[in-house]
Amino acid sequence: MDGHTLDPQLWHACAGGMVQIPPVNSLVFYFPQGHAEHANVAVDFSSAPKIAPFVLCRISSVKFLADTETDEVYAKILLVPLLSTSLELDCDEAVSTDSPEKEKPASFAKTLTQSDANNGGGFSVPRYCAETIFPRLDYSADPPVQTVIAKDVHGEMWKFRHIYRGTPRRHLLTTGWSSFVNQKKLVAGDSIVFFRAENGELCVGIRRTKRGVGGPAESPTGWTYGSFSAMLREGGGDAKFVRNSNSSSSCRPGNPTSPRGFGRGRTSPESVIEAVALAARGQPFEVIFYPRASTPEFLVKASSVRAAMRVQWCPGMRFKMAFETEDSSRISWFMGTVSLVQVADPIYWPNSPWRLLQVTWDEPDLLQNVSRVSPWLVELVSSVPIIHMSPFSPSAKKFRLPVHPTGFPIFDGHLMIPPPFSGNPSAGGQTGTTSCLLPETFSPASILGARHFHFPSVFSDLNLCTKFPSNSLEWSPPLSDPPRCKVADPISPEKFRDKEDGLSCSLSIGYLGQDSPVKPKTNEKKRKFLLFGQTIVTEQQIISKCSISDSVSENANAALFSPKSSSNASSLSFSLASDIRDLGHGLGTGHCKVFLESEDVGRTLDLSVLGSYEELHRRLGSMFGMERSDMLSHLVYEDASGIVRQVGMEPFSEFIRKAKRLTVRMDSSRSTFQRSFLTRGGFESSTKNGPLSTYA
Amino acid sequence: MDGHTLDPQLWHACAGGMVQIPPVNSLVFYFPQGHAEHANVAVDFSSAPKIAPFVLCRISSVKFLADTETDEVYAKILLVPLLSTSLELDCDEAVSTDSPEKEKPASFAKTLTQSDANNGGGFSVPRYCAETIFPRLDYSADPPVQTVIAKDVHGEMWKFRHIYRGTPRRHLLTTGWSSFVNQKKLVAGDSIVFFRAENGELCVGIRRTKRGVGGPAESPTGWTYGSFSAMLREGGGDAKFVRNSNSSSSCRPGNPTSPRGFGRGRTSPESVIEAVALAARGQPFEVIFYPRASTPEFLVKASSVRAAMRVQWCPGMRFKMAFETEDSSRISWFMGTVSLVQVADPIYWPNSPWRLLQVTWDEPDLLQNVSRVSPWLVELVSSVPIIHMSPFSPSAKKFRLPVHPTGFPIFDGHLMIPPPFSGNPSAGGQTGTTSCLLPETFSPASILGARHFHFPSVFSDLNLCTKFPSNSLEWSPPLSDPPRCKVADPISPEKFRDKEDGLSCSLSIGYLGQDSPVKPKTNEKKRKFLLFGQTIVTEQQIISKCSISDSVSENANAALFSPKSSSNASSLSFSLASDIRDLGHGLGTGHCKVFLESEDVGRTLDLSVLGSYEELHRRLGSMFGMERSDMLSHLVYEDASGIVRQVGMEPFSEFIRKAKRLTVRMDSSRSTFQRSFLTRGGFESSTKNGPLSTYA
DNA sequence: GTGTTGGCCACCGGCCGACAA
DNA sequence: TTGTCGGCCGGTGGCCAACAC
């Protein structure tokens, strides 16, 4: 039952504001795990060929479709796996593919109220919708009435009587509406999307509320996953969204009118296996993507993944994540903390970044269902500085972390680790023109991270965070430990660095400095301390998982991360390592544009448009809502070679030429600050202050 | 979507009175062609292995099911092909398998009137249904009311208010009925079947009217094929059966409430091919049979096929065929004439008896769709006498044959060949105990037929009827021609006759006697004369078809009809010849029960319940609506040895002991009548009087 | 500005006897 | 005996303003 090809803009209007299908020819990573989650039943991969947990693909074609029965929109996407030998630099595509939403078409979504969905009722049209989406109404008539004709996703036309009446005046759809509700089987909580196409046609789409087949008796779901990240359900008890009890007094027994058995995300396990099998052979394969299924996207822009995986994820990191509200009208950001960095399924998918992060939310009651997220879905923010800079940050009120008298937030009576901040991978639709999204981490901690620099071990290092706690409630920062994973080391840091033509590719390693005032001194290696007692997994779990992971996936690791195997065209070699290594070749040839990114909202700043330090000052102040006269003295930058310097020591023109990354330091401690001037090579340190990282 | 296993009796009640699934372990012929017709799209057999056009099978299991959506009943039948080496005598099974319908359960079918199917209306319960099927109503109440609960084919219960009211009083279903109509999507013309199961439970089934997906705008279909033979649609214009126009005044455009897209006969071409493939390997295979699909049954009782193929079919033969009336309430017999005996598909299915007979109907307007039938579906009758007996037959008005002044009916200005009558293969549900259903043909022409007796050449001979016309509008009766087909002759007629223990196995060969008053003398061989100019195929068609058949299927013929090959277990050898030869061994062992059959309605008469010739007289009179004092003098009977005698010459007790077949002779001509007393051996004649044949 | 409520009216589902075939 | 029709009645679909948040 293939649906109807529909207007991409209408499709997007129905899919929701957070859904962006990467354009044709762009590069994405395909995640079999995510694809499997897209199926509504468990997928047994044991019958599928072994495959990397992420497959770099080029999007070959996209068909925008709608289910003939439910009007649910979905996309059929044809993907061409890219062998490592055919890897291309995607700097340009990552930056310029999405033409910015200059032409965001007029659309309006409204969640049906009980009155809207009532059998005898009409539809209360929000004024904005009536005035911007509907045809112009002749208000001279009394009452003003017109017939509105809207096309649904199948091209069928629906006629509604649009009247402006009542006291106070309001817009209503009357005649025709009830029929529409019945035909489309809409219930309160479903959303209707009105959309004006470019040709002026009015279109109408449907977003059904996420609801089990059983109807209103289901358990309250709270927040559930949605498109790009997650879908929000406005609280207020499920009882509000009960279908009209509609007690037809007929006494027929049995044979209930079949409940809302709308097939959501009909991806079958077979189709997942088939896709994986084709991908394993390097052949093009097709996937179906339901943008409103409650699972994260399993196709992710390659640049987003790369950016996210450059971050050295560790417990304690603070982040925010975007969720769509229930009525799809807006996007909310929720704050959370990484509680555990752990491969989700170390048996079938070792070294997979999919749902790598186990998180706890500042508002856990609203996001019960979201306990594991993938790194590219979150944006790192600096939590500790927020605490310290609270007078500066207008958004600090959003965080309800209890603040310990020491000045550090406390979770459930346990000390919270103040994690260092790191570069933000600029998730989601930023359109900088800088050459590639390769972040140059700039922080004192970066120096530390440099010792674990080689990309192929990124996952290994992350795994280390969970591999070696000798106590489940403690955590050992791998401060100066040698690499512990027996993965083939493809490139030495120095070698890699050489290829970068001097561009910094340092990692942000979020390890706590030793001189934290609340942390006991940890000069000895493997010094452990408490972390999130409540959410951390038990020792047995960790050990068993690690051992399984070690034994089972050793070969897979080698295949994935060894440059030898990844350069072997005849084998499966979708190695992120080789991918990024190849990418490294291209660096330095182009000119990186400057951009800036704050902890709160991912923004970029083009330094070239600024003419002076004063302008920079004002710009940063307005950007972060700060008014600090000494801001510039808190500003450091990192140049192409990775050297960190304080801002203001040279002419502005030279500064903007050299600066590749800006960091607003929130700590006023001069001594700590000074140390950041050292080059990373011999620096071992720790500042307890997290920077507001600013990539330039 | 497998349906629900249901009570076999309910199944049969829904399937209709003409449907009889052969019981488990009985022998049937499986016809791939018929199976293909059962699929709703054309089946391409080129991908299937070559197979005989009929495969003798034993029914291994039968599952009675009902479609979950439409309530349409169907059966899953597991068939085990029988190799010729494992052929068994099936005389007993042919006679005694169907336990006579002693326990015909109480069921009642009614076609919904417009009032019944009306939205606001109730259901008018025919008195018979209310009194024999429904629970007993307490008539003391005023008005008498009760709640009737009926179980549908899925086991779901439906509640109806049954009331006896109005003036004059009548039975009605009110509350609950409308809901049932809506849920089951019933329209006027659909039938509802009420059925009282043996456990006393009331059941309700549905037979949907045969109607295209497009709804009432379809072309008028007239008569269409149905279960055992064909389904009757009561005339009266299709407009009567229009779904309630139900003009919901809502002005929504498009999106029509989906029409009656009930999938009838969902047999897929693939499943046909699969069945054929399995059958070709001699492996058990499963078929699905929709008893109410508009195609003839593709599983036919072996005995019926054998009996039918013993007839030397030729153009001009008069026959009758049973059709179910539209409301399934009764069976109507329609008269027709064989216009051409021709293999339906000589390319893929040479030598197949499937739809061997091209026919013209006395009421062609009602049976437009039925132009080709299979021999076992028709019963031979004598047409000529019917014209003459018109004063006696109340149903003679039904036949609109124009009568030529000569006394012979005329078709389109051409002379009609008055074919002799012959034995009837007793198709359909008769339950005699006579040794097998091998008919004892009794007619002068049988002698003629005996010269072509050898069974293996039955098809060949039939083919001859069409193979050698030198003019397309002429027809050459193969009067004394030697066998023309080069098939191996397995048994000589005499040999076969000997095996019959004296029972007659003569064939009825429908050749015109030479002394017919209207027929030119045809002493010379290949004397030809006109036949059915309009319906006969052209010379080119015939020649090309025959040549194709000859060249393509020569080997197949040999394989099918050579006893050598048919006894070769390793090859496909479902030879009708060997089959019937084996059958011959078992003849004469059983006792025939007495039954009677008229041309108009197939009735049986158990002579044993009668005590006198007077009773017989009355019984026959009421049976045929005749009041003739001299009826007995028109009555002849045939005894077990085939001797024909006049009724009344011996004591009644002796008569009922000896009589195996009764014939009411409608001609008062004593001379003609006398001739029927002769044994068939030396009798060569033609009587222009048709008997009302009465088998006893 | 819009969600909800209750009034009001018209339509129709549904039960009835009358009437006729 | 039963198909169809018109009458009648009550439930509800559906449009409306009032009211509340």
C-alpha cells in the first residue's frame, strides 16, 4: 500500500518542525540499531551479516509519501553506501547543503481540543491560522463567511465553511468539519496542519497523537522520542484526550468498532535485515522513515555525527536537548547530565555510538522514557560555569539543580562532578561557512585530551570511562593512564597532527582537574570518587558488559579501526577512523571561516565582520546576555597550531587572522587563567572552571 | 488473514444448497483450468510444469473457514494426488460417501429487500424462518417479543429484537438489525442465512450478492457461474439492488466511502501454479475453494466426471443444467443445447474435458455469460419430446424455442438436430445405493454409441466432432466411422462389457437416427448438414485449433491415454482410461435405491413408501402438476437389466422391486410407446417424444 | 483570543401500522 | 404472507452565542 507522493513542503509541515530529511547527495550515517528501533518489534540481527554500527551513505533519492489510510507521512530514502576508498570530503556539503529556511512556507499546526474533535462541534480556528493561512475573508459581510477548500496528503479536496462570528468574534470551521473529523478518525489530541503551498493551494495534514492501540486506558507515557530528538507531550493527564465515548446505543454485542489501530512505523524486521544485508555488500538500499515514529532518526547527517564524536564524552557532562512539544508548535530544550558513557549493546554493536550516553534529566518526570541518547542529539553546555556565572546568565534559572553550599550542584546527596566544557559539535542546521565543522577544542583540558588524541580510539577511550571502575559508585578519571584498549593504533597523534597542516584538531577531554576544591586530592592514578549513585550501573553489569564486549567484539574492533582493513576496499570498511583521517588530508587547504558557539544556543560568530575588540566585546555580551566590563580579560583563543593565548595581546586584525577558537573563561582566578597560555604539549592541568567554548 | 474454522453445517448453509464439498477420503478430479478460473486474474501456466488437465486426488482434509472481513465462507482442501498404480476402486465411495442428508439442519436464507437493507428499517422475517429457525416466541404477550441472539461465522454474537406485530401480524427484527446491516455492510440483494445448529444455537451467515467493485454502475451481469453449476440472478434490473444512496449531505468532496471491494475468490495465480507444481510431483497440495465465487468447481467428484465422460458428447444434444437462484432459495434448471464439442484450450490443455461443451440456451438472455460448460455439470434430456408434450408439461412455457412447422424447434432459421436422449450421469447430490452411478443408458441411439465405446477414445471421438467438418456450418456425425484417433485402444468394448456383470454400460451417443422425418437420409459416410450456423466456429478456427492440438499435444495424448504409460508409476499417469477400466471391476455389487427425477425439478421418489399404483399416480400427479387419468398408461419402467416395461403389468409389490427407473411418456402415440418395450439390443429408432425420465 | 457549555433546531434513525401485491 | 410506504418520535448532529479563563 504505497502512499501518495506529496509536496515536500507539505510533507515537512506534517512531519514537524524538527524533521529535516538530509538532501539528496548529502552524506549521512546509517545506524542499523536505529533502523531496528524504527521497527515496532524487536529485530534479531543474528541472521544478518555482521556490519559496522554506522554506515556512511550518500542519499540517492528521497520520496515523500503519505499512508493512504492514516495520512501519516513517511519517506522512502535510497541510500548508497560509500566505501572508504570512495570517501569524499564533505566539508562543503556539510556546510552548504541545506539552503537555509529562507522560504519557510506558511503552515500552522493545532492540536485538536475536545471541542474541536467533538462530534457535534466545529473547529476553533486560531486567529493566526485564519489570517495567515486561510484565504482572505471578506469582513464586510455579516457574518463573514467563506468556503475553504483544502487538499489532503492524497490530493483529495475537503470543503469547510469558514465563519467569523460570536462575541467576541472568532474564526470557526463549521460545515464539513465534522465529516472531516469522522472520515479521518480524528480524536482530541491529534493535530491538524494547515499549510499554504507555493502555488497558493491550501493543504491539510494530520499528525496523530502518539497513542497505543488500546485507547485511553494506556499508561501515561509522558515524554516520548520523536523525530530529530524527542516528542513532547503536554502534561495534563491522558483523560483529556479520550475519544468521545460515542456510546452508540445499539445493543450489538462483540464486534467493537476497531480501535485506533493505526500502524505507526510499519518498518518490518525483515526490511531492516534486508537493508543491513545490502549495506553489508555495499549495495544501495532503501529505508522507510516515519518522521513521527517515536524513535530517533537512524539517518544522521555525517557532519553531525563526526562533530559529536569528536567530543570526549564522559559522565557529568551537562547538555541540553531539543524536544518537540506535543502540539508540534514549538521546540523545548531540556537540560540533562551525562550519567554514564557506555556502548548500548556491546554484544551486537560494540563501539557503536548509538545511544552512547546514559543521561539524567533536570526534569526527570517529564522525560522518563528518555534515558539513553545518542551524542549528536545533545548539545553540550557548561553547567558549572553557569552556577558560577549565574549573575551573568539569564538562563540560569532554568536549571533546577540544587546547589551545594560549596557552590557545586548536588544530585541526590552525591557530589556532582563538575565536568569541563568542550567544543560543541554544532548539531542541527547551523549554516556557517567555515571550512568543515571540525572543532578545535580550546581549553586547558584539551591539553590533557591530546594525550588520547588519536581518533580511532575515541570510542575506546569513552568505553574506558565505564570499563575500569573498581566500585560501581566510583569513577576513575583516566588522567594519565596509557591507552588501555587493545585496538590497533592507526595513526600516532603526531603523524595525524602533521597532516593537519597545523590546524588544531584537539579533543576536549572532560576530566576533572585535580585541584577541584571539593574533590579529594587524586594524585595517584585510579583515584575514584562517587558519581550519581542512583543512576550508575552496578559493578557486575559493567564488568560483564565490558568483558563481553572485549571478547566478542575484539575482531570487530580491529576491523573497524585498523587503517589497514579500512583501506581494504574489498572488505567492509566503513571506519570512522579512516573517514576522519581522510578528512584530515583536506584540512588547511581551505580557509576556515570563523564561528562561535555558546553553551546555551549554538551560534556562530564570523569574526571577519568585526572591526575591533570593542565590537567583539559587545557582540559576545549581547550573545550571552552578559554585561561584564572585564569580559575580554576572560577571553582566550586558540590558534591554528593549538596554542592558546589571551585575547587582546595583539592587534585585532592579527587576532582575527590567528584565532580559530574563542573561549570565554568564567573563572576570575588569574592564576588558573594564566596556565592556559601554556601550549598543550607539556601541560597537565586542571582548571575547575569550565570554559564557554567558542570555536572560531 | 486466515479465517475462523466454523461449523461445517453452518458453512454449508452459507455456501448454498448446491455446494457439496466431497467428504474426506473421497476421490475427486482436480482441474488446473478450473483452479485458474478460480483466481481472479489470468494464470500463466507456462511457468508451471506440464500436467494432465485432470488429476485424480483423494481429499485428505477439509477446513471450513470464513473470511474475517467479509464473512465469506471458503474451504481449504488438502489433496493427495493418486498415481495410477495406487488407483483404487471407488465405487463404494461414490455411492455411500455422502451420508444422505438425513440431518439437513434447519436453515433459512433470505435475500435482503430494499426495506430490509434500509438504514432506518428492520428486517421482515419470513414466517417459515421465524417459526422453524428462531426460538419459540411466546405469543401470549402483546405484542409477542423476544431477544434473538445469533452467532456469526466468527463466533461473534449478535442480538436482535424479534417482534410479532402489525396488521396483519408479521415477524420482524427491529433493534439490533440496523447495526448488523451497517457492520456487515449489507446491501439489498445480499442474503442472510439463519441456521439452527445441532446444539440449538442460532447462527447467522451472509451471502453477498455478486457484484463488481465498481458498485451499481457495473454492466448487468445476468446469470453468472456459481458453485456446483451456476448462480442465478433474479432478473428485474440491477437498479433494484442499489446501495441506499445514503446521500449524507456533508459536502466533503472526494473520499467516497470505499465501495464494496470485497475480495471474492482471492485465489492467487501463484497458488494455482504452486498447486499444479506439487500435483505434478505427485505431492499433496492445498487448494482454497470459494464456494460462492462465480466459477465452476475445480474439484469434481471422480464418479461424476467418469459418468459424464462416458457420454459421447456431440452437438445437438439437449440438456438441462442446474442453477442456483439469486436468493439461493431454490434451484432452477435451464435447458440448453450442445452447439459445439471442443476442447476449450487445445494449446495448454489438450484433451481436457473442462468446459468441453459450447452450448446455447433456450433462454439465452438470462445465461449470456455461460457459453461453455463442463460435461458433468449438465444432464442430458431429450429435447424433441418436450415440444410435443407441451400440453402436459406446466413448465413448457419456460422454453421459448421457436417451433418450426415441421414440429422441430428451429434455431436462427437453421434446422435443429433432434438428438436422442440418453442416460443421465446423475450429477449433484443424489444418493442412490445402486451400484455406482454408472448410468444405464437406455435409448435406441445407445446402440450406435456402442460402436465407439472404448473409453480412451472418448475425448478423441469428441474432438472428431469438430475436427472434420468440411464446412463450418455443417456437421458430420461420425456415424459409422472407424476411430480416427491414433490413441492406444486399451480395452475393447466387448471386453469391457463383459466386466460389467451384465450391467449396461452403453454410452449415450447423441446421433440422430437415420429415420428422422426431417433429416435427410445420411447413409453415406460423412453426410453433413447444417447446425447452429450462428454459433459454430469457422473452418479456419477449427482447423487451426485441431492442428495445433494435434502437433502440440500428441505426446501428451499418448501419455494420458496409453495404458502402458498410465501404468508407469514414475510418470504422470492419471489416465481416465485406466481409471474407468478399474472402475468396471466393481460394478453390479451394490443395490440401487429408488429415486425419481423429473426434468423440471430434481426430485426423488422413494417407491418403497408407496403402497399402490393409485398412490404412485397421485404422487406423480402432484409432483408434476398433472391431472391425467391415463397417466399410468404413459408410464414405463426400466429394470436392473435394462429391460423396459410398461407400468401396471404386474403386482405393485413386484413393480417396486424391479423398477429402477420410471419414465413418464408424454406421447399418446401407442405405436411409439410400444417400441419402448423392446430391449435396447436391437432397437434403432427415434421417437420424437421426450420422456419425463424417472430413475428408480 | 479561544476552549467549553448549553440552547436550539433540523435531520434522521428507527419503530410502527396501513396498505397492497 | 410480506414488501413498501408514510407517520411519528426521540436522539443526536450541528450551528450558535454566552461565558470563562
